[in-house]
Amino acid sequence: MRTRLVAVVMVALLQAGMVYWVAGGIGGLAMAIAGGSALLTTALS
């Protein structure tokens, strides 16, 4: 019973970590795109 609980906690932590990693990657990508477009508009104006 205890080993099953540990397994459930491990899987939950793994899933939370994956969600956090994916969200962080999307956030970083969005920031890079925003920074790039801001640089472009500054260079073109």
C-alpha cells in the first residue's frame, strides 16, 4: 500500500514538472518573439 502511494506521488510530481517545463518553454519563446519584434520595429523606425 505504501509503495503504491509513493508511486502515485512520483507520477504526480513528474507530470507537474512536465507541465511547468512546457509552460516555461512557451513563456521563453513568447518573450524571445516579443523582444525580437520590438528590436525590429526600433530598427525600422
